[in-house]
Amino acid sequence: MSEKEKKIMEKLSDIVSGLPDTKKERLLGVAEGMSIMKEAQENDSSKKG
């Protein structure tokens, strides 16, 4: 993990600990959506290559 990724994870960890559960669920949904989009892009790239 790069230093930038570590800083992002630390910041998110600090933020999440103070959020209400509804906001945590929303953040999780965003992260899951980003993961799905990344996988789709990787699949598209592997089909083209």
C-alpha cells in the first residue's frame, strides 16, 4: 500500500468512527459501488487486450 493510500485509509478511519450508522451505511454503499465499477473496467480492459 502506498503512503497516499495509507493516508486515505487513516483519514477515512478517523471520519467513520464519528459518523452515525446511517452515514456509515451510505459510505459503505459508495465504496461498494466504486469496487463494482473498478471490476467492470478491469473486465472491459481484459476483453479488449
